[in-house]
Amino acid sequence: FFEENNKNSSYRYCNSGPNNLNCQTIMPSLSKAQLISLVVAPMMTGSISFIASSIILTMVYRSSLKLSTIYRRLICGISVFDLIQSSCQLASSLPMPAGYPVWGAVGNDVTCGIQGFILVIGIIGSVFYSLSLSIYFLCVTKFSMSEKQIKGKIEPFLHIFPIAYAFCGGIFIYVTHNYGPSGEQCWIAPEPVNCNLDPDVECTSKGDPNVIISVFAAVPVFFCFCASIVIMVLIWRAHHAQTMRNQAYRTGWRQGTNQGAHAQSQNDTSSSLLRRISTWSLSLLSFNKSDQQQHQAQQGALDAYLSSRPPSAAMRRSKEIRNRALAFTIGYLLTYVFSSTYRIWEMNGSTAPFVIKLLARIFIPLQGLFNILIYTYPHVTSYRCNHPEHSWFRSFREVIKSGGDSDRITGIRRGRNIRKRRGSVRKEPIVQDNDELVVAKESERVRLQYANEDTILDVP
């Protein structure tokens, strides 16, 4: 039990040993205002994360796509586990046994065990689901796997492992009686409190708490973070390689087409001769000095167009996936870097600075906030492109209300219009892009036909 001394703000902690009652005086190293801030901070950030994760699940439910894609299913998995652990962070020190030297402790051993169980499940599940999302991005970019391939071969493991590891770890810790007060909340700790520090008190919990914390908390967080960094590097390299291939294609397109035309002419001299005769005849009949100047101007404009064309749809998609994977990795780092630093400090037997402890209490419940900002960013950007008069907050509100579908309507219509324009000119031997159409004169068409006997199309 605990006894508080109001004169010097100390606590007397007593354990009932086999022979007598052993008591020790605990002098808090922090002021009362600092102790209160460590309790109140996760209540505020936990409520924000709880609301954010709830909004993500509501958006998916309201959306017409719902859970039809792997990305949405993984986001929902992260949000569910973050919702679980945010509820515990929101409770902060309230479930801790009454009389424990923490401000706001009004619970008992049962409520403390429940908080520890739910908190372990939420943190382990959200950590491994974050790794599953990184693996999904890697399969899409590095290995160019389709949605169907990932769904059949990889996706089951992306869900089974986080759920199984989280619940197995939570149940194992509960069976071994290793839930108890730890700092300003209930976590993995021996029973009774500080029994591992008192040789006269026998611990009812089984196993070393530090080993259990390492297996079910420290190692998963550190492993998932290192794996996410490695995956991010692989995604970045894959995007860089694709960018280099695209640049090589853009710069060497004309040389490649000319070489292909020359090889074709050697294999088929008769058709090549007819094309040359038709080209020379048309040049003699229609080209004068002004036509030659106009021809050179068109050639320069065509070369400038080919060198300044926007990136293809595949390049834009690769860049978007790279940026999104990087954003999720940064959000994961900000969520757990301070808490991991604090736990390492405590496991080494030293006291962590108050700033590190406060940052850990602030940031560890904020993964839901980071997730909703990353998840809604492309929808808000698309909505603002279609409605530039709306502010970011209004666009964000409209995206949430529509479940992220409001920006898809205009995009689908735009895609249909592009396909209509593309189909109307598909038989023309011209240079074609998604939104622009370069029309050459009849002489230029003949020259392009000679360079490439079919058509020259660039349709992503």
C-alpha cells in the first residue's frame, strides 16, 4: 500500500514480507505540476487520435469502395488497433490502483490489468500493421505485383501475423501476471509493485518483466522500424530506377526510332524505296522556302514537346506511392521514437529526463492523427483542384463527409473524356498524349510515317 506525506510530497511504499512489514520512502524527482502534465498530456492527444481513427473507419464505411482494395483494408486494420490503444491512452492514470503515487489514480488491480492488456494489444497490432502497409507498398513498386497477386499470395499474412502476435502476446502476459502500474499508466510490470527490487517480497508474476517488455514491446517496435526503413530505401531505389529508364526513353526516343526505321529499310528495300519516292515527290511539289522554314519550326516545336512532356501515369503513381510510404514511415518514427528512448533509458537503470518522458506521453497516442492526415491528403488535394475556391479545412470536411468519393467523380469524368478523345484519333499516325494532341501537316505526317511505318503513340 501507499501512504502520502503532504509535508514533503513523499510517498511511503510498504510490502508485507514473510516476517514483517517492509516500508521505504519514495521521493518523487518531479514536481507536482510535472506529474500532472504527464497524466493530462496523453488524455488530450489520445482523444485526438481516437477521433481521427474513428473518422478513418467512418470514411471507409461511407465510401462506395468500402473495403474493396488492399490499401483500405490495411488502413482499417491500423485504425482499429490504434483505436484500441488510444482508448487506453485517453484513460491515462485513471485505471491505476487508488493510492498509487500518480495523480488521478482511482482504479484497482482489475482495471489496471484490463488497461495493460488492451494497451499491449493495441500497440503491438498497430506496429505490425504499419509494417504490413510498408510491405504492400514494396510489392506494388519494387516487384510490380498486381492487386490480385498480392491479395492471393501475401495479403492473408499481412493481416494474420499482426492480429495473432498482438492477442497471443496480450494473453501470455495476462496469464503470467505481468500487468501492473508502470510510470503513469498500467503496462508490463511485476506484481506486487517493485517486488523485483525488494528481496523480502516474493513476486507473484512469472518471468523477468524486462525480458517480456523486450519480446512484446521493444523488439517489435525496433524491428518494424528498421524493416520500414529498409523497405523505404528499396521503394526509393525502385522509383529512381524507373525515373532513369523514363529519362533514357525520353532522350533516346528519336535515335531509337531512326535506328528502327533504318533496320526496317534494310530488311524491306522495296517498301522503303516506295516510301522514299513518295516523300521526295511530296517534297518537290509542296516545299518552297517558306514551307521549309515552317517545317523547321514544326520540327523544333515537336522536339521541345517530346523533351518536356509530363511524366507518364506509371511515373506519377510510383512517385505517389513513394511519398505515401515515406509519410507513413515518418509518422511511425514520430510515434514511437520518444517512447522507445524513454524505455531504453529506464531499462538501463537510469532516470530519463522529463522532456523525453513528456514527449513520449504526447506522441505515442498520435498515430491516428498522422494516419488520417496521410490518408486524406490525396483526396483533399484532388478536391481542391476541382474546387480552388474552398479552403483546406473546408475541403477536408467535405472529403470526410463524402468518404473520399467526392474527388473521384470529377476524375472519372475527366478520364472518360480523355478516352473519348483518344479513341477518336487513335487511327491517326500522330504524336498523342493524355491531355494534348500535336497535329502535324501532311508533309510532317509522311515524314513520321517514314520514320515509323505504323503510329507513334505515347499512351501511359
